[in-house]
Amino acid sequence: MHPVKLLMAFHEAAGLPFPTSAAWANALYQEHQTNPDKIAVVREGGILLGVVSNSQLGPFKVACEIAWWVNPEARGIGLGMLREYETWAWSKGVFGIEVKSLAMFPQADKIYERAGYSALETSWVKWQSLPR
């Protein structure tokens, strides 16, 4: 499946309360393909986007996962994608690697724990109504 379709599937499955488009997803994917501080790990049925930036907590760099989606029929490829993301991040000199999981996908927590991650915080969001 094309990366744009994977990003659109992520948006739909997450139930995000704002619109998206294939043009937006393509621009996001292209940015992660061309910017040396960003990565797009793409597999048949899966995509993981990440970025390296300065930490807001201290004088060091961190890698942050932006979006990660694996189609249900491709489940099982996620750990390999995570390992590629980690290898890239460590090569960029980061001090830490962050991954996230949507509350609706608690099974992702098990992957993270098996891969040696520990929970740091829970994130909450309050959405504003979009103007019409």
C-alpha cells in the first residue's frame, strides 16, 4: 500500500476530529523522505514517521515518533520498523527515543515494553471545534 494511503488509514482509524487530505499526507511523507532530521520507515502495510530535535527537557537531542500505522493484515512487522527507527535515531546522536500510542490501541504498549521502553507520561488533548 502506498505511504499516502497508509497515513490516511492512520488518520481514519485514530478518529481524529479534523479533516485531512491525500495532498497533506503526501506533503508530510515527502518531508520525512527529504529532511535529514526526519525519517519515513515504510513497509508493505506499514509506515512510521519520526523526527530528531532538541529536547525541551534538557540540553540534548531526542527522536520523536510522529505517526505509526500498520494495517491489521500486516501486524507483526512493527518491531522491525521500530528497530530501523531506533538505529536511525541512535546514529543521529540522540539521548532518548520517544514513541507514542493512541489510547484506542493499547496493544502498542506491549510492543514498546518488549522493546525496552518504559512509560514516561500520559498525554491528554482537548480539541477545539473547527470553524466551518
